[in-house]
Amino acid sequence: MRSRILEAAKTLFVAEGYPSVSIRRIAEAIEYSPSTIYGYFKDKDDILFALHNVAFQDLFRRQLPNAQITSPVDRLLAFLSTYLEFALDNREYYDLMFIQYAPVSRIKEKAEWRYGRRSFDMLRDTVRACQDSGYLRGTDPDAAALGLWSFVHGVASLIIRHRIPMLPPERREDLARQAMEMLTGMVGATRHRVVQ
């Protein structure tokens, strides 16, 4: 039942917008009473949080193999590319996670949002590894991680929301991957010799 509720809620949140969907509307979609939903979730925010958690677990699982890549710049490209692939493979989840308006108050209350935090931590740790190897020197690792994440998020959002009509649809995903390579090439150009 829990998975039915989540699937119905995801579909409705994407189609109608999170603020417009009520618990009653979700109950109608699964043909149960609202009290059934309250047996699984505290409120609508709790449902959204559960959807976020499912998506962030998937993203984190996809990112884990990248941590084994020894070259920090190659690892960075792998992290950014995996993030983009996740966004394009899971457009509805991505829309709910990062594009649609939704309250994030539940995230502050719940420890199990660790997958979202750990995904960002892996990116920041990779930035630090780049810095230890002479790249991105003098840049705050949080600022660098935020900038890199924002770049990829922007590319993903433009594709998902169909905001780049000037680019042929059949080339958009390939151009996005080339943009990731360009970005990591720019990171590679920041290398300074590390004094041992």
C-alpha cells in the first residue's frame, strides 16, 4: 500500500504541482479513504519527504562506484555525469527533488535524509581530492561543490523542462554530456604544482 500511495502521489505532484494536491486527492487516485494514507504518512510533507528519500537513495547508490576512481578529476567527471544521467533517467523524481516548489521542513526533522547529505558530501570530498592534487586551489570546497552542482542542475533542468528549443531534441543529451566534459576540463586547467 505504501508504494501505491507514493506512486500515486508522485504522479499527482508532477502533473498538478505539489501545492495543489491534497491527501484527499491522493486517496481518490488509489481508491481508498484518506485515513488509509494517514496510517502510513503523517501528512503530505511526509509523503514528499519519502519520495525524496527514495530518489536520493537511488542517486547515492549510483554514485558509490565513482568513489573508487583514483584520478580526482576523472572522479569528478564521473560524479557529474552520473548526476546528469540520474536526472534524465528519473525526470519526475528530479522535478520533485529540485525543480518544483515544495517545503523542506521535514528534511531538518529527519535523520534518514542522510542519502541526500551523503550525495553532496561525496561531491565535496571529490572537490577536496582535486584540491589536494593541485586543482581548484584557494577555493572554498563548499563553494566549488555548489558551483559544480549548480552547473549540472542547470543543464538537467533546462532539458527536463524543455527550455532549450534552440537545440535539436535528438542532440540535447549528448550536448549535456559534452558540457560536463567541458566543465571538468576547466577544472583541469586550474592545476597548480603541489609542493611536497
